[in-house]
Amino acid sequence: MSTTTPNLVHVIHGPDDDCFSLADRSVGYVKASLVHALNVPSYASAWVNGQNVGDEHILKGGDVLEFCVRRGFKGLGELLSPAELMKRWKIKRKQYDQWVSEGLPTVTLLDGNLRHPAPLVDGWWSNQSTSPQSTPSSVNATPPRLTLDCSTDTITLDGVPYRLRPREFLILKCLHAAHGGWVSRAEMQKAEPSLVSAGRLDRTIKTLTKRTPGLKTLIDSTPRGYRLVM
């Protein structure tokens, strides 16, 4: 922020963002004031400089305030098939069967097929890894380097969580779903229509790798598109 405008707060909601003189104002005041300017709904969660805050939080000049809204059903996260889970976690069938017997979160579809809710699997793994009663096979299994939580637009890279901007998360979600395959801009926009109005995706990806340095070596790019190199 410029030193001549110390009261400015950078406000972001989806593809919309702008700077306003909001120092010493509460988050609740901003939400009510920008309901039309930035289409901020009353139920949006507020994040200041990457930290979740309540409506009573007082802003300071230079803060970055982002409003986020859960995406309904998509907020439930991915439903992984057994094959997808084994591939993503790099485990064999024997290990998978043992985890299922130990309580791996599982749902049975009407056709009888099994699915595993990704956010619940992550939570289950966390509990298994920190429990003194965890079996050696559970603790020693290698988790994936990168996991995504669609409910909070958060990724975990090498055990470190990072809160992403919504459009950054959608781009990474597209790349992650391709399992190392190339994804063009058009393919991303087809998979996530909200990216159509997000401007130049290459600039968003460049900003993403600056804000999350660990991704710089994982995102490969050529004229044909982008891919994750895990």
C-alpha cells in the first residue's frame, strides 16, 4: 500500500476487489456497506490477512479483507472412489482394506459402490496420526504432498496449510483433478465457469506461485496449458 494512503484496506470478494478508506471500521460495517458494491452477502465469512475473523474485528490501514462464501454442494469436497484414493495416497489394496477396517470414512451409493469424502478422510488421517493407539501401518503410510479442502479454499502442501483466493483455488482444483495431465485455459473455464470472468489466468497463476512458493516447482507451464508435477 502507498504511504500516502495509510487508511486504505484492500477488500476482495470473488473476482471483485477494490481499495477503500476503512481503517478503524469493523468487518460488520464493511460487509453492510459493500453489500451492493461488491455483492457481499450477509452470510459471507471474513478473512483478514489470511485469518478468519468475526464481524466485530477492527480493521487497520494496509489490511487485506476477503469475503468468502461456501459453494453449496461443492463445499462438501470430493467423493473419492477406492481407486482414486489409493492412487492419490500412493497405497496398495492391502493398506486400503486395513484402513477401511479401522474406520476410514466411507459412504455407500445406491448402486453399491463405495466413495470416500475427501475432507473427512483428511480429518480421519489427522486423528490416526496423532493418536497414541495408531497402528504402525497407518502412521508410516505416506500421505499425498498436496490435498485440497473445497469447503474453505485451503490447500495443504507438505503438511503446511495455505488459504487461497477463490479463483486461485479453482485453478489449482482443475490442475489437481487432472492428475498430472495438461489443462488449457479453456478447459479450466469449462470445468469452472466462474473463471471465465476472472481475467488472465496466467497472471493469477503467477501471483499464486509468489504467494505460495512451494507451488512454483509443482506447476509446469507450456503454450498448451498447465499441469501439476508431483
